Amino acid sequence: MTQFLYVLAAVSITACLLVLKRMQPYSDWAEAGSRGRTISWAILLVYLAVNILNIQTRDITALVASGLSAQNKIQIAIVLFACAWAATLCLTRRVPLKTLFDGPGYWIFWLVVVYSFSTIWSTWPSLTVFRVTELAALWIISSHVFARIDWFERVETFLWISLGIYFIHGCLLALGLVEGDSSDGSWIGSMRSNTGSLIAGLMILWTVYRCVTDDRRSHIWKLPVLTLVLLLFGSLATSISLLLSIMVLLTLHTKGTLRIALIATTLAAVLTIPNVLLAFHGQVIEPLVGGMSQAFAKPTQHITGMTGRLELWTTIWESTRNQPWGFGFAALERTFSVENGTMSWTAGNAHNGFISAWLGAGWLAVTLVIALFGALINRSFVVDRSLFPLMIGSVALVAVNNLSLPAVGGRVTIILIFVIALCHIPTCARTERQFARRQKAFFL
């Protein structure tokens, strides 16, 4: 009963925020603040490179004993510079505050606010302050980079660069030049990356969109290359959700109605979910699970146990269910491996964005993350009509993968920057009546 009251309180607060939000069907600041975008772009790329290429990392025990590593100090320096630049962007109105909070950005703002308050009860206040500052600064800088007419090419370039950095990291890891975990010590094992898989999945989705809207011959060669990269990175969850997202994209592109996409997705779920449930209960369908095991080089018990995630999530719930307001943004996840030594494996994070939000600020953060995804779907109705299938497909792919990857809800990730980009892309100027009619049709 107590948990229900906490959930009700979180939902009620979120509903109040929704009522207070002034509905703005479109924004027209795509050309505002064009100066200094090169600096913003450079900050993003340097931030990505430093955080992906783990030249030197320390676990929590070594961090306490020896202090910050050289890489930690570089990360702090980058964030401090990003904060100074973000403040400059706001003070000089290169990023207008009014439009920064427009659309889905409204919910990012409240996530920043809630995570800031979580510092009060954080188990590691200094880390929470740093991560909240990082989130706020990169939100402003990302909006400055992508809120422009050529956003599509910029986002696509950002994804390609991110994918390349992850591939380079895998090569360096195999050569022993950087620190990190390799599943089996081989080159293929070194390439394993859940985030890299999701980026590859997004690139495949965007390439499919390119093939059906642009000159197919100019883009179709990318599909086999990206598929190979997806298999090297080895995320089964991304591969399955990617198929569903492509189906949604193609259905919306060819039929132009959400109902058909929902029917097709429901049929796919009806065919898939029973097999998954049977696998969880030990009644494994050997051809299905065996094929997945061979394709992704994972033992069948890893597939049926979601690669240890079920054990992890159960452990997290049992140890945190009496803390409905969380433990401070990014604080508990950093020390989780120390606090939960009873697990059969060491988890570096919650492997679930919604659980990351739960650990950060409880039920309120979870409802804000859900509201953010809802706002992104709402946003898809006011972008260019031809982009509607891609927006829905991209949001679906990220939201589904957020169940197995801390993409949105935890500390800043490449995927979160991608989501921020979608939050602030330019929209089309439609009338209030057209916007309301399309919104009503969507929810009906």
C-alpha cells in the first residue's frame, strides 16, 4: 500500500507538471545562435572520445584508496569547460531559454531539477553534483548543435563518429592498450558493446529510411556493413527490437497510419512473447534459443537469464524497494558492485534506464523518463511529415532498449545525447487545430 501511495504521488506531481506546461506545437529557432556551433560540436566529440576510450579507469575501491585517475581529471576538466561554455550560450542568448524548455526539453529540465534535489539524500553527494552539472551542460550544448535546419545530417554524422569510436575502442581493447572487460579475450569478445549495438541499430534504422526515401543505390551498401557491426557488438535485445522498429517504420511509411503499425507490432509480440516466457520457465525452444546462441556467441543460459540481468534487477529491487525517492543521481550505481557482493557477477550499472532513474530519484524520476518518451512521440507529429515514421521508429528502438541498457534515465550517454537532439530538432509550423486533431487521432 505504501509503495502504491509513492507511485501515486510521483504520477500526480508529473501530471501537475504536464498541466503547467504550455503546449507549443512548433518551434522556429533553428537558425538562432549559429555562432559558436563549432565549439559546441568539438566539446561533444571530445567528451565522447574521452568517455568511450577508457585509457585509465578505477573501480570504487581503488578510487577511494588512490584518488582520481588521470582520465577522471580529464573528464572533470572537460565538464567544467562545458559548463562555462553552456553558461555563455545562455547568457548571450545563442540558446534561448524559452525555446530550450520547449517540447520534450521541458521534461529534461525537470529531470535536471529532480536530480539536483537528489543531492540532498545522495549516498555520494559530490558525485551527484558532478553528474547533474554534466547533464545540464551537455543538454544545453547538444541543443545548440542540433537545433538547426541541417539537423538530420548532423545527427547522422554524430552517430557515425560514435560508432567509429566504439569500433576503435574494441580494437584497442583487443590489443591491450586500454582498460576494460572482454567477454572471452578474443577480438570478437573485445568488440562486445551494448551501447555500440544500439548505435549500430539506430544507423541501420536511419539507413533503411534513407533507402525508402532517397536514392536507394547511394545507401543500400551501408546495410550489410552495419549489420556486420551489429553482430560484432553482439546485443541480442537490440537486434530483436530493431526488427520491430524497422517494421513500424516501413508500415508507417507505406500506409501512413499508426493503427496498422500497432496491429503489426502486436502480432509480432504475440509470436515472440510466448517463446520468451517459455524460455524463462525452462521450457526452452531449442531451435530458437540455439540459433540465437550461435549467432551471438552466447550460452543458452545467458539468453534465458537475459545475460544476468534478471538476477541483477531482482537484487536491486530487493535492496532498494524501501527507498522510493532513490539514492541520489548516479551515486548508488557507481558503488553497486561493492554494496551487493552476493551477486554471481559484477555489474557496473543497472542495465536498465528506468531502474537507473529509480536509483537516482525514485518513482518521480521514472515517471519523468516515461513522460519524456511520450513527449518525443508527441513531437513526431510536428516535424516534417516524411520524418514521422523515422521519429516513431527511433523512439521505439531507444525506449525498448532502455529496458536492457541505461540509455535514458542515468548518467549522460551517447544515446541520451541522441534523444536530446530529437527533443530540439526544428518543427513545422502547423495550426493549433491541426496539431490537436493529429494528437487526438494518435491516442485514439
